[in-house]
Amino acid sequence: MKKEVRITVRGTQINDGTPETMELITGGTMTGRNGRFAISYTETELTGTPGVVSTFLILNPERVVLTRDGPVRSRMLFVKGVKDESLYDMGFGTLLLGVYTKDIRVDLTEDGGRLFIDYTVEIEHAVSNQNIYEVIIEPLGS
């Protein structure tokens, strides 16, 4: 199953207790079934990484992988209570990125749904900030 969908990504970054929220509403695709899904969209100027294809791979309700491919490349694994380390390739250099998932909630069916991920970020082993992704997936035409 592959569907064209409307994706609303609400990203909140909290630095020193101060939240800053950005919202992107864009078209994308959703593929999969039986609890395993891939939701993909292309980043825009608004996100600061235009042309990058971001894909949320929902392996099960407790395990999500976010990949970014294009001028910026990365892979982040989200599992509640687990710290994952990976390389963040910015095209002109790489950084060691650590993500610690505080909370993850997946409520998806073949008709769309929601994804919530609350995590902290470390850059080169130094705590940077807290991030919250709220992603809403809706079939086009709804």
C-alpha cells in the first residue's frame, strides 16, 4: 500500500527551558501495513534543510527510525529509555549525534494517524537540547 498523504510536522526544540516550535505542513507518502509504516516527505527552506528527504520508519509502536537523505544525511533510532549514537553528515563534515528517547507514542493505521517522539540530543557527547516531534498523517482529500 502506498498513499499520498498530508503530513503535519510540529517540531519543538527546548533550549535552557525555552521552547521554540516550528510547524511544517507538506505532502508526502505513506507505505506499509500491519503496524510497519514508512512516512516520507521532502524538507523545505522552513526547516533549514531544503531538498533533504526525511523518512520515519515505524518498525513497531516502540521502535522508530528517522532517516534523512540528501545534502544532509543521518539516521536516528528512537526506543524509549535507549540512547542511540550515529553520525550526522552535513556534507562538509560529520558530527557524533546521540539521541535519548524519553517518550514515544505511535497511533497509526493504513488511514493515517499520529506519531509523538520526545528526546534529548547530544552533539559530540555534550547535551544540546530537548526535541519533541508531533507528526500527523492524513490521507489526501480528508
